[in-house]
Amino acid sequence: MILKGKRAIVTGSNSGIGLGVAEELAKAGASVIINSFTDREEDHALAARIAADHGVEVRYIAADMSKGEDCRALVEKAGGCDILVNNAGIQHVAPVEEFPVDKWNAIIAINLSSAFHTSAAALPGMRAKGWGRIVNIASAHGLTASPFKSAYVAAKHGVVGFSKTVALETAGAGITCNAVCPGYVLTPLVEAQIPDQMKVHNMDRETVIKQVMLQRQPSGQFATVEQLGGTVVFLCSPAADQITGTAISVDGGWTAL
Ligand code: NAD
């Protein structure tokens, strides 16, 4: 229970990587605030289920990470936090000339600017305690690019740069800030794309996974949400006290190519 007594906020955590991170933090003893913009009964039920499974306090707080004031209100409603995991993110795929302006703005707001707003709101409390951990879930696309993902790649590169700046501003204050860069992770979002890809390429599930989805991931394997959660827990552990301003790849070798 290395994180007993710590309060963590994980943005965008009612599904996928955020949920995996919230579960691993709860397993390590942290009390956790899970978030999405949806505010459904099942979101609150999810918080109750994680609390019961791990014997820690878990609360659901609705906030729309596309809105700066909601991001700051999330931190305020939580009563501040010791651990902030900026995970909420969306994707849209289109050539630059056809990229819808509203999609560009939404991706920059949710994937990048939200981390600025939540960090700005959380840092005063962390400084007062002399301890804090900010972990920004970036992507292999924070370090390398793919065509048709201009907004996503720009936002994720921005997240890596933002993490370095926060790390420098907080160095020596007991606070660390790092980016985690996943390759492909089999989340519900990615899982939902497999049937379409099977149809488009006329391939079976295994062939789509190996030859289409994991083509750039040398391990040929997805990273898991548990591995992402474990990486975040490690970054919150004493072993990582001097790890700050880094971008840690969990990508099966993608960015080594
Ligand atoms: P997901 O769709 O399963 O989860 C996204 C989460 O963000 C959900 O909980 C959703 O409710 C939340 N969200 C979306 N818009 C929001 C908003 N406006 N306000 C609040 N919450 C909002 O996707 P995922 O695959 O788990 O992705 C999580 C993060 O990991 C994203 O930042 C994504 O870019 C990053 N990532 C994912 C992969 C992958 O292969 N799955 C790879 C690299 C990086």
C-alpha cells in the first residue's frame, strides 16, 4: 500500500487506460477521483465498485476536459490532489486540408490544454505539501508522427514539452512531472475498430491485429491498461523521486525503430 494517504485524480477514467490507471492507483492504496463528462449512474457505480474492490475511497466527479473552467473546478471539487494523471483524450483522422476546425480545437483542448488547466490548479496544493506527482498520458505520437493525425500528434508532442517545462519549474520541490507514451493499447476504443478493419482488409482478427494495427509495434503485442497503470504507480513510488521531465515509452519498441 505504497500510496496510502495519497489522493489521485485521473481525468477521463471511466474507460480504457484511465480506468486501468485508476484501478492500479487504488490497488496501491491511493484514494482516487475518477472523471468523465458523462455523469451517468454507471459512472458513480463504477467508482463504488473500485472502492469496494480495493478498500479505498473512490469518488466520481463529472467535468468536461474540453473546458478550462471545468478542468480547474475538478481539482477544486476534489479538494486538491497529491497525484494528477492527465489522461482524457480523443482522436480524429483526416488530411490537414480537410481536418475539421472543430475537431482540431477539441483535440487541442482535451488532449493538451486540459493538462495545463488541471496542473495549474493542482500545483499550489502540491507545493504547500512539498510532494506531488503529475503524470501526463501522451503517446508514441508524442515522439513520432503518422499521417492524418495532425491535431493528435501536435497535441501529444505538446504534452511532452509541457511535461518537461513543469518538471523544470517544480524541480527540487518534491514534485515530479513526466509523460508516459503508450503505443497501441487494447482499450474498448481500439477493440471497436477491429471488426471494421477485418471487413475493409478482408482479414481475420489475428491478421488485422498483427499486420494492420501492430505493424509499427515491434513486439507484435498490445500494451495493457494494467501495464500503463503499473508505470504510473512506479512514477509515484520513492524509486522515481528523481525521475522528472522524462517521456517514458510503453510501446513494445515502436519509437526505437
Ligand atoms: P478511451 O476512449 O477508452 O478513453 C478516453 C477517456 O477520456 C474516457 O474515459 C472518456 O470518457 C474521456 N473523455 C473523452 N473526452 C472527454 C472530455 N471532454 N472530458 C472528460 N473526459 C473525456 O481511450 P484510451 O485508449 O483509454 O485513451 C486514453 C488516453 O491514452 C488518451 O489520452 C489517448 O490519447 C492515450 N493513448 C491511447 C492509446 C491506445 O492505443 N489506446 C495509445 C496512446 C495513447
